[in-house]
Amino acid sequence: MGRTFDNALLNLGLKEKYNDGMTKLGFNLEDLLEKERDAGLGNGGLGRLAACYLDSSASQELPVWGYGLRYKYGIFQQLIAPDGSQLEAPDPWLEHDNPWELPRADVSYEVRFYGHSERLDGMKAIWSGGQEVLAMAYDTMVPGYDTKNTNNLRLWESKPKRGFDLNSFNAGDYERALESSNSAAAITSVLYPNDHTSFGKELRLKQQYFWTAASLADIIRRFKNIDKPITEFPEYVAIQLNDTHPTLAVPELMRILLDDEDLPWDTAWNIVTNTFFFTNHTVLPVCLSSPLHVIHAEHLTFTGSPGAVEKKFPGDREKLARMSLIEEGFPQNVRMANLAVIGSRKVNGVAELHSELLKATIVKDFVDFYGQSKFFNVTNGITPRRWLDQCNPGLSNLISETLQIPKGVFLKDLYKLEGLLKYVDNPTFQKKWAAIKQSNKERLAHYVETTLGFKINTHAMFDVQIKRLHEYKVSMNRFYLGGETEKDLDSAKL
């Protein structure tokens, strides 16, 4: 999400007033803004896209809620050693609490792990036993730009339902006395735990289920407040799956509709497949170990005998294997991308090239099955308030001055920027544009010199990478390069 204060001032139209006030008090607004900790809630482009969804939907007056996990430790702090190498340190971004969030002790849901299910009539089952944890809500307001509309980001923190085992403590088993509490708290402790171990894989799976189960419980509760029959759920609720991470929401909604709402399978599946929309971000096949019996039932209905795929492509065993929700082998893995595709109403890529590649590779068989209309492209844009006006106010002012319109107009309607085309060859406009770029380069050069002691030639071309180097990026590079050796890995890093 980045930092909230500066974005809120900009969207509320208060930045100039606060800047003037801080200056009169003898302070610099930028120094104050620097004191805020980044909300370490997402990783890379996925997290940033989710944040842009919230900001843009609030500014466009669309009633959109965001759901996520309230990680105690976010994506790691990046430190650069004297030899230029990267050092990774914990990111305790909640060390001094988050002033922008509102704890909602009145909004909490029980989420169950492990245990066993007892099948009743039809597909209805009772799930009992295992471990129960509480999901408590924390709300962060997301103000829109130049509008009175405000949307909400609801984050879940995991808390133990039964915290301290006094009997174990009295018996001298202190670790067991705290085991339940520690196990529950671990779910929202760290963003993206290392999944190279079985414990890490299990924790990732628990995080994803905890997130989707709590969010769906909240969505259904709010839907029932409007007193409509559950069969009308898709007419009032649309859920966007941002990549495969929340795909467990598909079987979880099926479980709720079957077990809690007592709906027949076909009715429940019709609701599910008209509620979810899936944004795919990668052409890599994605799998995840999961024992959920609902997924196996969906697998049998879709690809089993005589499943929907078998009926449409009789005898095509290779297509059946590729479209299967369960990857055969040991252990059997759930193909999360396949599950997201069959459980969603529409599927999109995030750039035209990516969307076309997607249809030609990992979802080709599904295009054959469903037809072209289910698959389309939505090219990622930017949030112009943050990435233009907030980052480069000089350029934003020049655009407003040149187009002779208030900044608020083009910051909510980027098509207005087409008006700049007739000034492309205008010498006066070109000089002003170049002067702003030069001024920004000089500001950066001054910062580099005062903090690092390096002098930069401000007449050179600047090429800047601002990104923490994450281990999964190195793994991805090795995949694309086909590298397996240390030498190949070094090439991937380069």
C-alpha cells in the first residue's frame, strides 16, 4: 500500500495547506512524510496492483473493498553492505502501531484447520475438530481523489481462540501451554514464509485459507444484511481473484453454500462460477498441495468420468490430463490456476501480449472448452495521483498549465493527456519539460551526494532500478534461462 499520509493529503486536496502550515512552523513536510513506515502487506507488482485497484475505485466512486492479511512482519528491510551486497533484515512495520487503522474487535470470525468432516445427505458435510483460530478485522480507510467517497481495506489478524493452556502449564509443560497461541499467531506473522520446507508449505496454505475463509464469511454476512436470497448472491457481489493466491476461495464458497446454506451442487456451482473473476499474472503452471475434499469433488465433476471435459472431448486423454485440477504423481498437487479458471466467470491477463500468450499456452485447452468470450485482456495502468502528481508535481503543474485545465480533471481522466500531442514540437513546451526533468535530476544528485558522498553528472542519462532483490526473482530468472548450475545462477542474477 505504500505510505498513507501523503496519499491521503493529496486525495483530500490538503497537501498545499499542510505544506504551508509545516513551513510556518519551521519544519519540512517531506521530513515528516519520511517518518511513516511502509505498510509491508504485499510483494511486488501483485501488491501494488491491488493497492491501485483500491485507490482508483475510490476515485471512480466504485464500491470496492480490499481484503488481505495484517502481517506483523512485512516484506524484508533492504540494507546495502559496504561491499555493495544486499543484507536482508526483518521489517517490523507495526513496531509502533499503525495510526491509520481502526481495530474492529466487533468483527471476528472463527476459522478451522485440520479436524475431520462427516458426510451427510448428498454433498452436505459437518466439519469438526482440529484447530480453531479467530480472524479479527482491522480497517484502513482509502479516500478517493476529489470525491467524498471512501472505500475500505480490511486486514485480518490471526488470534488464538483459546490462548493459554493452564493445565499444561501447571504440569510443567510450558511449550505446550503456549503451543495453541503461538500456532495461531504465526499465520499472520510473516509475509510469504519460505516454502522450501514442509512447515513453510503448510503455513503458506494456512495463510491462504485463513485469508479467503475470513473474507468470504465477512462478504456473506454483509450480503445477508440486504435480506436477499442466497441465489441472488452474484447479482450483488463480484470477487476479483488477484492471481492464484486466493484461489482457495472457490472451494471455500462451495463448502459454505453446500454445508451451511444446504444448496444442491449445481445451484451452488452456478453461484460460484458467476461470482469470481480471475486475473492471471504468470504463464507458469501453478500448483499447491491441498487435501480439501471439495476440490476433489469439483475435479471429478469437471474432468472425471463422465465429467464435462470427457463429454465434450471424448477419448482425448491428453487434454483431460492437462485440464485436470489434480496433478497426478506423489504427492498429488492441486493446479490452482486450473481451479481459478473453471471457478471464474471471466479470466484476464494484464497486458495484450501476456493475455495472448496465456490463451496460447496454459489455458489453451480451456479456451477450446469455454470459447474465446471467457478470456480477455485488461492492460494494467497506473494510479496517476501517486505516480504523476505526487512523484513529479512539476510535471503535473506543467500539464495543467499547458492544457489550461485543473489538475483534478486529467488526474481522474487520463484521456485528457491526448491534448498534449499538439505541443510535442512546440519549442517553449519542450524547454519547460526538459527543465523539469533537469531539476528532478539535480534534486536526486543532491540527495545522493549528501547521503552517499557520490557526485553524479546531471547531464548524463539516469537509469534507475528501485526494487528490493527478492530470492524468488532469482529463481524465476533461472527458470527462464534454463539454468541449473551456480554459473547459470550467476548469469540469472546479472
